[in-house]
Amino acid sequence: MAIEDSPESRLRYGEELRSRREGAGLTQEELSVRAIMSRTHIAHIEAGRRRPSLDDAKRLDDVLEAGGVFVRFLPVKAEGRVAEHFAEAVELEKRATMIRTFASQLVPGMLQTRAYARSVFVGGDVSWTDEEVDKLVETRLARARILEDFHAPQVWFVLDEAVIRRPVGGAAVMCEQLRHIEQLALSRRIRVHVMPFSVGYYPLLAGFVSLMWFDDLPPIAYVEALKAGKVLELPSAVLSCQVAYDRSVGDAMSSAQSLALIRSVAEEFEHEQHR
């Protein structure tokens, strides 16, 4: 029987983990070594702040000889919400006080319009039905609700120039999408920097990264590639991503220059519609 993911189910799961760990006479550090997990991650699971992955649950079962308890009672997301590898990052997004995101190819999900998101999902998996695509689009749009609070989180984006020029969904969709980004920036809800093609190679170019800071947790970095993603907690790994991001911001166009370019490209797409 599947257990729906919620703060309450995660808290109960964490309490069970703590009880079995202490019953086995292990400290969090000792369990982390045996289960090949960070001590911090185990502490967050026990406190109900994090939902373990399926692989985490399998290793905990093996180390604590729990007979499959941690797999069977693993809180799971409702079907059709987000990819499993992104689920933890979405939960952390909701708690972040500051987010810094870089994208090299597509408009980040938090900024996507309905039409742009639909174009991405329709082109992503031909096996999805229209109903499934509708659910995925609604889930993606719901993520943007954190931008409705003017004070938290503070959100910055560095977008490769390819992101604003790639005609996802066609000229009309792109024009609307770029106008949407422009309006969010003009309202001072987000800050956007465009990395121009003229820069050439730079540290973040190889992928997607989202950096997050919290009031009650250490900072993390979420990195993503095709059909895979990972939350990084190791301080040295997170710091490396932060340094790469800061260097990239330094090489990118200023906020004012970026908005001018976004506006110009939107006008190009608008003219293309009427040819």
C-alpha cells in the first residue's frame, strides 16, 4: 500500500528510522558510513525534513535488517506530478529563502508560461496522453506560485542566450514567454542575467544548476542532466557550484542589458508571427 508523501508521513518515517537506528546501537555517523549516505541527509530524514529516495530506503533496509519496511512505507509523490529525481528539489524550493538558477537550453520551469510548458511536454514524450500533459502543465505552473510572495524567496536566473532564442513552440509561444519573463523582472520579483554567445565557454555551460539557501538547513545545489538529477549537500560540492555561478554572473550581461535583449528578441518573434 502506497503512503502519500506529506509532512506527517515523512515525520513518522523519520521516527521509525531513528528508533531502528538507536535499537541497532548506531549513531547517525555510523549509519551514514554503512548505508553510503551523508550524516546530514540521515539527520534530515529522521527530522522529517527530507524524503529519502528509493535507493536510500533499500540501503537502510539492508543495513538495519528491517525486512523491507523502509521501502514499503516510503512516502511517495502522487502519480504524474514531477520526475522522481526532481521531487526532492521541488520540496526544497518551497522552503528556500534564496534561489539562484542557471539554464543553458530551456526556460526554467518556474518561469514557463502555459503554452511554453505544453510545448516542452508534448515534445518530450510521445507516449503521454493529452490528459497526462494537462496534469504535468498544471503541476509546472503551480511551482511558479512561490513568485507571488514578493519577499521570499529571492530568485535570480542566469540564462544562456540559447534559452531566449530557441523557438520552442514557435514564434507566438516564444513572444509570450519572453514578455512574461520581462514582466516578472520589471516587477522586481526576479532578477535575470543573459549569458551572450560572445562569451564562448564558461563554467556552467555543461548543464542545469539551481542553488538554494534556507533559514533552517545548510545550502544545497541541484544539478540536472537528461532524465537524471541530484541534490548535492556536500559543502565542497555546493561551494564549487556557487563559485561557478558567481563567475558566470560576472561574465553575463547586466540586468538592464539582459532585459533589453529579451525585449528585442521578443519583438523579433512578434514580427515573425506576422510575416
